[in-house]
Amino acid sequence: MNRLPLAGVQILDCTALLPGPYCTMMLAELGADVIKVERAGVGDFMGQMSPGCYKYMNGNKRLLSLNLKEPKAIEIIKKIAANSAVFVEGFRPGVVKRLGIDFESLKDVNPHIIYCSISGYGQTGPNRDLPGHDINYQSIAGLFSISGDPDQGPVFPSGIQTADIAGSMYAVISILAALQQPGDTPARLLDVSLANSMASWMMPRFMEFIDRRQPQKAKFMGRGPYGIFETLDDRYLSLGVVEDHFWVNLCKLLGFKDWANDKSFRGWITRNERRHEITPRLEAAFKTKDLEYWLSALSDADVPASAVRGFDDWIHDKQFKETGFIAQNSDGTLDENNFRRFPVDFVEPVDFIKKDEKNKEEAPFIGRDNDAILQKLGISFTEIAGLKAKKVI
Amino acid sequence: MNRLPLAGVQILDCTALLPGPYCTMMLAELGADVIKVERAGVGDFMGQMSPGCYKYMNGNKRLLSLNLKEPKAIEIIKKIAANSAVFVEGFRPGVVKRLGIDFESLKDVNPHIIYCSISGYGQTGPNRDLPGHDINYQSIAGLFSISGDPDQGPVFPSGIQTADIAGSMYAVISILAALQQPGDTPARLLDVSLANSMASWMMPRFMEFIDRRQPQKAKFMGRGPYGIFETLDDRYLSLGVVEDHFWVNLCKLLGFKDWANDKSFRGWITRNERRHEITPRLEAAFKTKDLEYWLSALSDADVPASAVRGFDDWIHDKQFKETGFIAQNSDGTLDENNFRRFPVDFVEPVDFIKKDEKNKEEAPFIGRDNDAILQKLGISFTEIAGLKAKKVI
């Protein structure tokens, strides 16, 4: 039986809302012992916005509530930091300095610490002090200018928190990379900018832009046989034809004999340019049969396609179930206490994501683990103004 | 001077297009020695779709061209795999078995190998053999059902390859996590599914859905003071008001005294529900002044906002420049040979992303590094049918 990859790695987490907690959730799932510090009495605002999301992101951590305006709380942070491999914070730039837990201060108590700061625009540059949320980082990185209908203005398209998640993912990778360095490596400050992280995910499109010297959204978003189509039963499928052989397969399936053999339709860029011919004909064709018919026919014809699904479909998705992405109770309903926090199976020699134990932790609440954490430091919680122990909340 | 985190880690990469190469690009940037195998004569199709994107993703690797249908080529793969910590492949499930380079085969030559398979739906389950592209994985994970205008049908919204990139990011994290395990750990198979990776990024929204028992897109996408607004000069800004104090700041700035003090507008969920009152009034207000006026005023009032930018703005973005995300030539133009492949600075004690050396590599082409790689293995390229050495291409 292998150990989890981050077993024995202690991480001190002073973040809230999404980017920081989503990052440390993954690290905890990979085996790290994450101690999350939350505002005494108030907690993480995510607990109010979405209790389920809060639990998902933080249930696998130890929860310590502190009032960071108290000197005693800062002393506790430093004591824990002295024994932690990693410190993660998500305050606006400047706040940690004011609190006395900036990089320099924690380096003094732990000369090898990996100090990860997650902020909207990074710790330097003219934007560092601006307030912002996910939408603003997506916006400044340019995502809206290449999204949505090519014939319309910029749109804020996505139902997910793309820039927040981008920062989370790069924070995890940076921390894991720093953990690869020898243990006696001097302390490092990892400066994660959500805006720059978002922009990194746009680099493949940016390089296309550089190639073609054309900023037009149509170059990215105008795509003939690559889009969403409605079926006879008022449902939708997505079609993902990129390569010529898939295009030929599609034309044959739909009975478009004229197009199947027409070399003037060959090539991804060509088909994008001719989308005003292609799209209407495809729309009419797919509207003639039900979704299930098309999924089966497209699969048999070897054409990339899938259903357009919603959350209410997740519970019925055989692929999600068979790959262990979601779990069911014995009565067939969704197991709401057992969601994957990391989607990759380490198949051999053991699935070390601990499927059985996963998410069986005690429900999280503010200061849940105060007693145990402080006891180990030799501190009685009653000493500390503003700090509430487990039982009094 | 510290070593790069992955210095000394050899990675054998048999991937093409986006998900695999984007993953190994990051690993190479973090110091790994990536040997990328490409089809002899043909290369990676990305080289035709977007030469700039191909160079960005693969320029920091060693490039070996092989015809994998030749037994000699498989012998070479095995020889390199025997000395590699990591193997990454992105074929459709089943192909590596046919070629003789599946997990079992490579485990025989390297009992500690980290074998990472990146595929659309994963190596198991009913969808494993389906063809697919980025759009199909986004679609089946449900992203389209929560994106776009809340009053309209599903939309394929985003200009970036969200699912492909999700798989890349989880592949990197899985590989780095596996590298944390001791060197004598038995071989591991990391089964990365692009669809499940995409779904993982939707988990925060899925948990909201579970909380509220309502699948309606309006709950996610209907957002009063959180959206895009047009300004007098026909440009656009993004507004990111989530918390009440930002809402009050905004109302005061815009002169909405009635709303600033109205407690019935408090709360994120309340404002989303009242978007049909809020949005038109904001639209009218922002249309009265130019973008630059608003950016300055919103910043002074401490309201989260930013410009909606496009790629043609990147070169002028002071934040990108000051944080080193993009570089300029001495004449002020964009340095097109110097793009960041990893956005996080490791500020102390050294910026180990090697800013100066970065992207100064020889331009990539098919089989660029054949000679050097094969020479080390004691193989003359002339032995190998279908393998073209550097000079003959």
C-alpha cells in the first residue's frame, strides 16, 4: 500500500472564497495535512454563498478559527508556519505585511518555507491594488473578446469561475514544483496572479492570433461543423469535426454526397470560412431526428459528437459512474457525501485517492479543529481573545 | 543558484495537438528534459493548424521523429522509457496496446515508470472508444447548460479550449504528485479523462446546484452588477460586484442614492434575482462616459472593474509587462520569441523560470533532435526505415 503523494506535508492555508480553497482542497486530497485558518466567528464567506461548495472545498482540511487582529493569533500562525512546508494566502497585496505574516516575517521563522500568494493581478505592477473578481480577470486577459457569437460584441460567457480556477491550478502546480526541490532550498515566494493565469490559458489562441495577424473573433469562434445543434426532440448535440476524415464521415452519414467528395471543403480553416453555407444545412439535417438517434448514428459513423448535458443529467451518466467520478447510494440516488475532489485515478498499484474513506469527514464548521491544533502547540484556547473553540460555536 | 524543480527528470512524450503537448510544455519549463516523439515525415498536426502555437508548446522539448509502425521504433521507445521517470501518451484508448507500448509493456522495461494516459473520456467506461474533441467534452460535462444568456438555450461560449486545458492541468498535477512518491514506488498508470477534468472545474457550480435544488441557468448566469457594460466611446468594461460593500460603493459613485441605502438590495443572491431592475439602470449610467473615465472612477471608489480587452491590447498592457508576462523588443514591439510558458514567478531566491534563456531555443521542426538522441542510445538513424534524421528534412 503506497502512501498518498503528499503524506507528511503540512500546509498552512489563510485563504477564503474560491481560488485558495480550491487549490488547497486538491493538495489535501493528494495527502497533505492542510490547516485552514478562518475568521473567528465569521468564517469563510463561501459558507454563506454556497454551503455545499464550502463543504466540498474545505471538508478535507483541519479548520482553525483565529482573529488575526490579535497578537496571539499571529503568534499561533508563526508557530504553525515554523513546522509547515507551505503557506498559502489570498489577501489583497499589502495585507499580510500589515498583519505581520508576510514572506519576510515567515521566512524568519522558517527559512525553507514555500510561500504562495494568490491575488488578482499579482504582487507587482500598476494593477496590484485594484479590487477585482473572476469576471474582471477574465475580462482583462481578453477572454470576452474571443468568446460568443463572432458577429456580436464581447460576452461574458462561461458558467464557471474560469480565472479563479486558473489561478488555483497554477498555484497547485507551483507548490508541487517547489516541493520537488531539496528540503534545504531557501524560502520561495510564489506570486500567483489570477489575471496572468487566465492569460496563460489563452496563449494557444494568442499564438494563432500572432500567426494570422488578425484579431477577429470570427477566426476563433466561426466554426462550421464544430458547434451545437438542436434535434427533433428539442434537445441538443455538440459536433466536434476538426479533421477531414471526420468531415467525410459526417457528410456520408447525412447523405451530403456532393460535399463528401468536394475537395473545396477540405481543411479546418476552409470549413470555418464557409460556415455560412455549412451551418444551416447541418441545422436542418439534425432537426429531423431525435438526440438518441444521432448519438448512436454519429458514434457508428466515427464522428466526434456528444449530448449537451446539464447537471440534472450527471446522476444518469454511465461514464461518470463507471469512472468513479460520481457515486450512488444503494437506492440509486446521488451520494451527496462522496464527490471527487481530484479527477485522476492512479490506477496502479492502488487507487490512492482513497475512494472509500473520501468525504466521510466530520462536517466542517468554523473552528472545528481548534482544540486539537492548539493543544499540540501547548496553547489553551481560553488564553486567546476572539478565538472560539469547537464547543462554543 | 537553485536548480530548476524538475532538473534531471526525463519525460518521454508521445502526444500531439493540444492536451498532451500543453502539459509537457509546462513540465519542460519547470526543468524536465522532455523528449517528444512525432510521426516521421508528418509531425504533429498542430504544426499545420497553427505553427505559432506548435512552436510555443513544443519549442522547449527535444524532438524525435519515429514511424511507430516499425519494430525498431518501438525498440527505441522502450529504450528511452527505461531511463525516463514519466511517459505521456494521448492516443485513443487501445492504440498503445496495439503498438506494444501500453502500461504493461513499459512497466516491464521500467518497473517504476509514471505512465500518464490522456484521453477524451478515460480508459474505462462506455464512452472510452468514442471520438471527440474539446467541444464534446465541454458539452457532456454540462458547461453549455450553465453558460450564456439565462433566457436562451445552451451555448458553446468560450474562445479557449477549456476541456483540453483542464486535462492538461490535471495531468501535470498528477505527474508532479506521483513524482513526490519515493523513487522505488511501483509503476503507476495515471488515467486522465478530459471530460472528467472539465467536470471537476464545474464542481463548485454543481455544489451550488445541489444546495438550491434548481438547475436553472438563471441561478448561475443572471447577475445584476456582475457583467459587461458598454461605455460612451463604444468600448466595454466588466463589473464584478459580489459583496455588499462593493455594491454600496458602486451606488454612491453612480449617484444611486435610493439604492445605496436600500437594505432590500443587500445580498448577492438578491441582486441576481433583481437583475431586471439593476441591469438597465447600470447600462444607461455607464453609457454616459468613456471607458477610461470609468476605470479611473471605479478604481478610486474601490469597485471591482476592468476593461474588456482583446489580444491587440496585450502589447500595451502595463500589468502584463511589469509582471513579465509578455516581453518587448528594444523598439517597443512585442517580442514574439519570448512568451511565458508558465505564469508563476518564483521570486526568491531566484526567478527559476530562466527569463533570459527562455524561448531562445532553436526553432522546432520534425526530428530536430534525432541525431543526438539516437547517438546516445548507440543507434544509427540510417538503420531505421521511416525515420528521418535532422539533415534530410
